Amino acid sequence: MSEQTRAQARRVVVVGAGMAGVQTAVALREQGFTGTVTLIGAEPHQPYDRPPLSKAVLLGKAEDSAFDVDFEALGIDLHLGREVTGVRVGDHELDTEAGPVPYDVLVLATGAEPVTLPGAEGVPGVHLLRTLDDAERLRPVLARQHDIVVVGAGWIGAEFATAAREAGCAVTVVEAADRPLAGALPAEVAAPMAGWYADSGAVLRTHARVERVEPGAVVLDDGSRVPADAVVVGIGARPATRWLTGSGIRLGAHGEVVADDHLRTSAPDVYAVGDCASFPSGRYGERLMVHHWDNALQGPRTVAANIVDETPAVYDPVPYFWSEQFGRFVQYAGHHTSADATVRRGDPAGPAWSVCWLREGRLVALLAVGRPRDMAQGRRLIEAGTVLDPVLLGDPARPLKAAMA
Ligand SMILES: Cc1cc2nc3c(=O)[nH]c(=O)nc-3n(C[C@H](O)[C@H](O)[C@H](O)COP(=O)(O)OP(=O)(O)OC[C@H]3O[C@@H](n4cnc5c(N)ncnc54)[C@H](O)[C@@H]3O)c2cc1C
């Protein structure tokens, strides 16, 4: 058998049948891999996309969001409703509820699971929003036009509050920080977003911590009681990697699989991709853990290339995501923590504006609210590391690319 034939005869097993797992399996076939591809997912449903869960699926405008992938035609061996419980890296073998599964190459794509509110786990009327089952449980809650308390003014909290207001529910969002998106954006950038809640008819209470959930109410740490027929908790997600504890595969401080710049883990023949992993960004000089859809699309192409090809492919993306909230299309690209200058384009009180972050004159990150052309051009300029003139950049009437110095 030639080296190449041997390489193609390998068995690749992908754990997690979400976006990253499905895309890895598909990318392997697209890139010509002819060996066995097995995709194992814990959820019973046909693999599906998550962003519509807080949008069209929640509002009943779409029944589901199953991926349009013909697994059988692609020769992908799909096992659903099957949880992987452990891995023995020395034996190249997984343990599942239905017995052991051997692999030559393993791809970890188990995503993330929502952080729960202490003391509120399993309490009737308290919901999370991560899975299709969660969205299906929440649909009738919206339809009943209940009083809803959303815990957390992050991306999920904002999108859920948007849908709940659209459905006619009374919505109070309680947030422990002083503003929405405190973990994602600097104060001066996120400040105008607080007004979006009020515009939509939702009440945003900042500096508000949940003390406990009682039947019919959420009690805050200042003693106030907020009526709640239902509570939706959106306080973040953590990598779904508990099953890897003790496996020898290195996990980071947030429980994420620590991957290298080829998305390889610390164990031989094991890769990690999507929400469950972090990787060192050469572009930004720090390790990134990205919990967004585009990362679960791009990362798998690198993993597949590294499995198929002898020449290692490096993963160094410009991270990108979008959010649809309060009638606005919000997009973000790049990573702003190392920026040394911020330039605004347009009035943040208005419907459309952008914020550009520069480092040594180069665009490193961009937030665009209702300005998708800024984003289309900005992503390319970040990718290319083009030097921009901050004065020209600050003029929202000019195309962003016209600010090239
Ligand atoms: C409601 C919602 C809305 C979103 N909206 C946006 C958006 O507008 N824009 C954006 O950029 N991003 C959005 N995201 C984020 C985006 O959906 C995620 O980044 C993406 O789904 C990550 O894909 P993944 O495959 O890494 O993880 P996941 O989608 O979490 O998939 C992982 C899968 O692995 C399975 N699994 C876990 N452990 C095991 C195990 N031990 N054995 C077998 N299977 C296992 C899980 O059941 C799951 O099905 C949203 C996320 C949610 C929840």
C-alpha cells in the first residue's frame, strides 16, 4: 500500500454533530478524503444550525433549522442520540453508551453548553436556550405572552428579549454588570445599546443580581421581586468537555480543549474545533476561544486540510459574527483588545453606525450596526492589515475602503 493510499484508508471519527462536526465531515469529503468518516452526536435530532433557534425557530417562523446535507450520499456514517463518554488516547479508542469506537484520527467538536444559574437548575419555568429542544419548549411560552425575566444582557439574552417582545411578552432583562455585552465590548461602545432595550419596550435592569427564583418571581439582591411566569437564563456557555477530564488531552482554564495553530490537541491524532476549543492567534498574538458560527465553519476546513494533506495548514482567522437584535443587524469582525485607537463612524444614537479599532494605523477590529458594507470592506482590510487614515475613516459618508492611507 502506498503512503497516500494508507493515509486515505484511515478512519476519522468526529465527536459532536453540531456546526463544527458536520462541517468537518463535509470538508473531509470536499477535500477528497476517501477513508471512513464517522460522525457521532449526543442529540437525537437531525444535525441543525443554532443561530435560527433564537430567531425564526423561536418565533415559529421556521419549524427547524436542519442542515441541508445528504450524509448518506457523502458516505458519512452518522450516529445520533449517542453520547461519547470518554476517550483512551493510547488505545485510539472512544467509549460511547453503545460500546467502544476505534479511530485513527479523532476530531473533537462537542461545542459548548450553557452556564446555569446557581440554585435554578431544574426549577419549573426556568429555561436555557442552546438546543432545538430548548427552543421548542420556549415557543409556547412566547405564545402565551407571559411575563418573562431574561437573566443576562449578552448576545443570547438580547436576541431572546427581541423575540419575546415581538411575541408580545412583557420582558425584563436583569444584568449584573453596568451595561449590556459587558464581557464583549468596551463600555463606551456598548453604552448606546442599553437604549435599544427600552426602544423595544423591554426593561433593562443593570447592576442587578439574581438572589433566587421563586414560583412566579425572580428575587434580586436588592430585595426587589420581578414578576416572572418564565425565566430565561443567558449568562454564557462553557466548552462541553467534562467527558475529557483525565483523558490526557490538555484543557485550558475555561475547560476548553487547548489546540495548537493547526488545531491539533496535546494528544496524537486528535484535533479540536469550534466552540469547544481555543487556538493561538498569530494575527492577534493571544489565545482565542471563539463561540461563534463562522469559527465553526472555517476551523473545520483547516482540520480537514491537516488530515488530508501532508503540509500542515495554519488556522489564523479574522473572527466574525453577527447578531440580530431589536431590529438591528449587528456585526463584529476581528479582535479589539490590542487596539491603540478607536474611530467612530456615524452617530451611535442613530440606526446605523460603526466603530473601528486600529493598532499602529491598521484596522484590527470592526463593529458595524446596520452598516453591512462597512463590514464587507472592513473584513478584507483587517485580513490584509491595510494602514488607514483615521480622519478619512471617521467620515461615515465615505466608503470604509476609501480611508486607505
Ligand atoms: C441560540 C443561539 C443563537 C446563536 N446565534 C448566533 C449568531 O447569530 N451568530 C453567530 O455568529 N453565532 C451564533 N451562535 C453561536 C453558534 O451557533 C455556535 O458558535 C456554533 O453552534 C458552534 O458550533 P459547534 O459545532 O462548535 O458546537 P455546537 O453547536 O454546540 O455543537 C456541538 C454538538 O456536540 C454534541 N455533543 C457534546 N458533547 C458530546 C458528547 N460527549 N458526545 C456526543 N456529542 C456531544 C452536542 O450535543 C452538540 O449537538 C448562536 C448560538 C446559540 C445557542
